[in-house]
Amino acid sequence: MMVQEEIPAALRPETEAALAWFNKTQRSSYSVTGIVDPEVPLDAGATRLLHLVLCSGTSCEQRTFRVTRSDNGFAVESAESEAFAPAEGKVIAELDPPPGPRRAWLDRALGEQAFVLLLFYRGFW
């Protein structure tokens, strides 16, 4: 699994549509800070899965969307049940967000504390 902080230009319209759709259902506003294993651009009208890293404040999570291009823009729906489903009985590791979303928090914490301990172990944090 590879996370890219930069959204490929060919995927930006679909990414923006998925983000707008997701933010309509949330209490706080999220932003896209990365994409997991971006697909190669498909033909117009094709459906693609977007695995996006979304962050709001100190909360980051990976969400998967099914995006279909249409004459009226994009049709977006959640594809959570299909993507990255953990094997039965296994705990799935949380996706570590790119360094950008946590940078301000770390600077703030270092100004308030003598030291800060960051622990990362096999995808759990």
C-alpha cells in the first residue's frame, strides 16, 4: 500500500467530488491529505475506487469512495465494505496520515511540554 500526498492531476476532479460528498455528511470539514494506491485514469464514464486519506483537526482516517463520471458531473457513493476489508477476526491497522496534518500539533506540543514521545508500531499509533 502506497500513500501519495500529492493527488495526481487526472484524479483531482473525482477527488474533489468525493470530498464534497463526504463533507455533506460530517459535523466538521475534512480535507484530503493523501491518496492510497491511485488508479491509472480510466475512460470517461468508467467507475473507479478512490482510497483517500481525510483529515479534520487532529483526526485522520482512510475512506474509500466509488466515483462514476456522468454528463452531470460525478456520482459518488461509499465503497467502505469492499475496500481494505480486514480478514475475519483480525484487527486492521490505522493508516498513518502524511506528516503535514500533524506538523502544527507537534510544534504546539513541543512549545507546551519538555519533550514529546511519538510511538509508531506496525501501523498502530
